[in-house]
Amino acid sequence: MGHSHSHGHDGHHHHHTNNKKALLWAFALIALFMVAEVIGGLLTNSLALLSDAGHMLSDAAALGLSYLALVFGAKGASSSKTFGYKRFEILAAFINGLTLIVISIFIFIEAYQRFVDPPEVVSSGMLIISSIGLLVNIAAAFILMKGDKDDNLNVRSAFLHVIGDMLGSVGAIIAALLIMFFGWGAADPVASIIVAILIIISGFRVTKDSFHILMEGVPGNLNLDEIKGALLNMDRVHGVHDLHVWSITSDFPALSCHLEVEEGMEQQAVLREANKLLHDKFGLHHTTIQVDWKGSGCCGDEHCN
């Protein structure tokens, strides 16, 4: 039986280096301002700033975890972990998504408490510190945009953390202005609820995407029926079975399958054609294909396609 295994990672190292630098710089910015915000919150007696500092603490932890995920993900394969630690990135994204959801729940609880008993806030100090916080978060978001956030789920989850905190800063600025000029103490919890809704939506999306990868689901940009149809349309292929498409990590799709051909066919030619098709049409570089004789009954899965 013919068998082939092909893979390619063009530009992967470049993206990986950019992602690490982006996460490290964003982590440094967020962590440093978090300390400043705690001090500012204590000086202004602002519960809003202290809670935002708690949010930034979770952001710093998320960014640090994302950075460690990329460091671990770069470790080579071993005899016990044949794909290395690439899945660590998805685990980190899953944890980040869950923390976004937990953060939003705490904000809802805190907003309710502020409606019941609005705290006295030094609005001018709150305005200054939250404005600086907005600038810091914009800088961190800009840094992360230089990373591979569209293709790397881990970087995207970290980016969403920063966007969530940016929205928190905007909410704090608006609340500070409303308190300062209109004495409307309820502005703080109202802004918090709006931010919490946006955060929980982002958290749900990241958690759902990372869970899909952990469950080895088909990548969203690929269609299993289309791939099977394209393989069946090859001249010498009579059947496709045991077809699996999944992601090792967010930017590392993989495929394995069995192709049935007439006995006596040049198997290497079939393998070359199949690999070229999968690479050119579907962007699949990591493929494992086995060629079986038609009617041989070879099938690696009891639920053959």
C-alpha cells in the first residue's frame, strides 16, 4: 500500500517571533499600568479604578499565559509528545476565554452593588487615570495587531482581553464625566454593564473556537464534503474513506485519509497529485495519505466515508 506524509510551515517562524514580541511588550505595558492604577484607585478612593485594576491584573495574567504558551509551543517534538507542545496555545486560549466570561460575571455583580450603594468617587482623579489607561490599552492593542491575531487563536484571545479593558477605560471615562458634570452616580454601573456584555460575547467566541480545536473539529475555513469531492474527482481515485481534517493548533490544519485506486496503479503518482491538490486548493500542508487497492477492504475507521 502506498503512503505519504507531507508538511510545510512557510513563514511560521516569522509569525511566531512577531507574536512573542507583541505579547511580551503588551504584557509589560499592561502590568506596569496596573500597578499605577492600583495606587491611583487608593488615592482617589475609586472603586471603579480598583476594579479596573483587577481587570487589568487578569489581562496581565492572560498575556503572560499567552506568551508562555508560545514559548512552550515552540518546543520541539519528543518521543512522548510527537507534536511537541503546540496544543498548549489552544489550552491557553481556552483558559483566556473562560476568564473573560468570569470577569464579565464579576462586573455584573459589582454593577448591581453600585446601584444599591453608589460609592463616593474623586471623579477628576478617576478621569485622569482612566484616560491614561485608555492610552495604554490602545498602545497594547496596536502592538498585538502587529502579531498574527487573525490566524492565531491565542494571540486573538489576548487581543480581546486588551480590547475588553480598553472598553472598560472608555466606560470609566464616560462615568467620570457624568459624575463630574451631572452628579449621576449610576453612570458607573451602567457603563460597567455595557462593557460586561461586550466582554462576555468575546469570551464566549474564544472559548467556543478553542473548544472546537480541542475536540479536533474541522477548521471553519474548510469543508469536509468539498475536500472529499475534490479527491474523488481525481482521475485514478475510486473511493475516499477514513477522511479526517482537524487542527493541531489554530494555524496548523492537518488531514489524513485513505484513497482507493485500481490495483496496479502507480501509487506515488496518485500521492503526488493528491498532495498538490490539497496544498494548492485547500492550503493543507500537513497531510497523511494512504493508497489502498480498490475493494481491498482496508479501512482505518469503522465509520468509513
